[in-house]
Amino acid sequence: MSSLKQGEFVGSLDCGTTSVRFIVFDQYANIVSQHQQEFPQYYPNPGWHEHDPEEIQQVSEACIAHTCEKLEEAGWAKESVKVIGITNQRETTIAWSRTTGKPLCKAIVWTDSRTKNIVAHFEHVLATTGLEVEFGQFKRGDEGVEALRDITGLKLSTYFSAIKLRWMIDNHIEVQKAHGEDDLLFGTLESWVVYNLTGGVYGGIHVGEVTNASRTLLLNLHKLTWDDRLLRFFGFRRSILPKLVSSSEVYGHLSHGPLKGVPIGGLVGDQQGALVGNKCLRQGEAKCTYGTGAFLLFCTGKDIVKSGHGLLSTVAYQPGPGADPVYALEGSIGVAGSAIKWLRDSMGFIKSASEINTLAASVPDTGGVYFVTAFSGLLAPYWDPGAAGLLIGLSSYTTPAHIARATMEANAFQTRAILESMKLDSSTELKYLMVDGGMTNGDVCMEMLADIGGFDVVRPDMRESTALGSALLAGSALRLFGWDILKPTTLAQVNTKGSRTFNPQMPEEDRERGWTTWLRAVERSKGWDE
Ligand code: G3P
């Protein structure tokens, strides 16, 4: 071991919806070592989607261990890893016991839509009792909805954590009991992972990071504090909440494993992580990550822009404790890569996800097919939980290739829909869109996006942007390599190699015709499941 070289690297643990990876970066964002592992998904009832928090923890620690082994095999000492960052699927909700440190039930995943009734209940409360905005003063009906949006940047939806936590307390006796006896700890995924990496029940810290907290419906977006009015509205005691922390600071140290003693210096929700990793740090810069779902974030700088067109306001990052936060407008698409998985696993059109590129490229167009991939309703900018998946324009001419192409186009149309809203909300015309995520590997998909969207699409060569974002935040906490999130110019040297730009080629007339037809298809898919 003594022959191993010492370097200076940053590790990033990326806990996504279907897999975890741990990546070690050097100062230019070259990947030095990495390991990725999938973990089980549980779908116990239609619309339900669960994870086992302990399985996620085990897989996370296994990824760290395997990456360190590979690092050493490549001739580097594991002591080269000076700091780690963590980035994670957001909104997924975990409830565990303060006394035992064990989860009290499975995690409810962000995609899960079992809580429609809880949403309906709180819509009713908002309409009748209202939300207390000042002592003894309530806002009701539309004013109540606006008050909730003013405070949180969000709307009532099955998507957000408070709704999921309410379901757990109402439906899991153990969670209810723990809440009653003040034994309950709540957290989104970063909170759970940090708690365990720093010692769990034996001294683990219970912290929650602000970009993740901005997806719970419990954070005051303006003050970056938990809001007592919201806690009363949803009926939670304050002691269940983690201590709020920024996206870049030393929170604690790893208590065990090959990186024992290494500081944790960055925490960030995965979509905000990708925004940072794509270096979209200034007002007007935007990225879209095409993973299980697709998430478009548009940086609005120091301003919280309230959307009038179906988008959410969210924290992009807070560069250190007490630092001014940077905000973003977000449009979330529920189904992106998961539609390709569906073509592979349920329809059998392809054997591997990457085959979709060849299949889609085998035909020049969709043959008139449109696919609204509303598998569990539609998120931004339509927000219709009752929308149903819709394939329209089918004829005896239609082949799997046309449907594959229509699946890709669905992403492009939904991206355009979000950007149309962003244009109206921010009155800024987007210059280019940075992209990353599994679906961006295929050139055909990127050409479609540029054509349908009518904007330039920039795809970096190294597309682990999410992990890179959390590494940059962690490196910034230690000012390693001079990385400083507060001074975006210091990141100019990072990940600069080989990006490719896709320009729109489609005639404007064709673009508009396709767009109008897409809008008609969306209208037909809406309100199916009333
Ligand atoms: O809001 C959910 C999002 O954070 C999930 O991201 O990459 O795991 O699909 P991903």
C-alpha cells in the first residue's frame, strides 16, 4: 500500500431513484474511479413506489468501498479523497426512530401517487379553514393557494414530502406512535444517508439541506427556515425535523468505512446538483437532466420568480452557511427514461435502453404518432394527476420504430412546454439548454430536442453533471483547487473538454405544426382518471 501515490480528489455519492454511484473526480472533473449499483424497487399496489432505506444505505456504502478499491488498483491511495459530497433523488420521504435509528416503514418515493386523497383533503382545508399567514389571520380559497405558493414556491401535490409524511403518520401505526411519543425523525434522502454515514444512532447528525428542504412543502423559501405555519397546517411537531444546513460546508465526518474521517462538505438535491455541475450558476442559464423523469431548472439568481404558468420556484443552491441563496424555476416531467424502460420491459420493442436510438433512427418520422407519456398523470406545466398515457395517430402503417420515435419526441415536446412557461415567467429568451442524463447519449434524441424546441442544445462530453455538482460544492467548502461556488469564474477550468452543440434544423412551419398537434394530444389525455 505504501507504493500508492497521493493525489487530491473529491468524491461524490449520487443516490438516484434506481441506482447509487460513487465517483471520484480530480480537479478538472476527470473521473478517476467510480462504482455504480442498482437497488430494488417496490411497487406493492398500483401507483405505489417504495424503497427500503436500509438497502439504499448498504448500496451507498458498498459503492464507496468498491470505488476506493478501484482507486487503489489504479495506483492511488484512498487518502487522496479529501472531501465528499452527496446528491440525491429529492422528495422521497423517510421516517425513522430516534431511539433505534431504524426506519419505521419503507420510504415513499417521489413518483408515488397513493396520496391523492391527502392532497384532496388539504385542498379542502385550504379552501375552508385556510392557511394561517399571520397570528389568527387565515387565507382561504385561491388566496390560500397563493399564500402556500408564496411561502414554499410549491403547490399541493402527491410529489412533495409533507404529503407523503402525512400519509405515513395516518397509515403506519409505528410512525404514528413515534410521532406521538416524540421518537420520530423525518428526512429526505440526504438526511438519512448523512445520519448513517456519521454514526447513525451512535452520534449520527440529523441535518437537512436547503435544496432538498425546498421540496418538502415545509420550508420558507424566503428565509430558508422551517415554517411553523406549515407545520401546524400539516399537523407535524417541529422536533421531527432535521437541522437546516447550506449546500456547501463541513457538516461532519464519515464515522466508518474506507473513507473514515473524511469530511462531508456538500449536499444537494440531484437536479440542483446537475444545475451546478453544468455550471448554470447565473440568472438565465438552464439545464435539463433526462433520467427516470426529466427536470428542467432555470437559474433566476437572487430572485424568487413566482410562476404564473405551472412551474415551481425552488432553491438552486446556498453556497455556504448564512450565504445568500440562488433560486431557480423548475419544470418537472414525471416520465422520461422510464418510458424507454417501458418499451423495453413491458412492450419488448428493444432489448437494451440504448437500442432505442437505432430503432428511432430507422424511420424518418413518427408516421403521425404522438405519445403523451402520462403514466401517473402529468406534472409541469400541466399538473393533471388524472391525465392518462395516450398514444394517438396509430394506423396499420405504425411500427415499433414510430412509437420509439414518438417516445423521444414526447420528451422534446414536454421540454418545450416547460421552456414556453419559463419564457413567459422570466421574460428571458433561452440562449441554449445544457443537457445530461442517460437519454442524451443518442444523437437522434438531441437532434429532435433542438428541432422541436427551436433552441440550441449543448451536451457536455462528461455527463455525470449531478455528481460533479455535489463534488464542486464539497470542494468549494474546503476551497480545494481554488473551487469557489461564490466565484463561478474559478470553475472555468472544470469539465471543458468536448461539448457538442445541436442546432435546430427543422423548418419553423413544421415545428409549429408538430407543436399544435402535441397540444391537441395533451388535451385529450387530460382528466381521463377523474
Ligand atoms: O424530483 C425527483 C428527482 O430528484 C429524481 O431524480 O435522477 O433520480 O430520476 P432521478
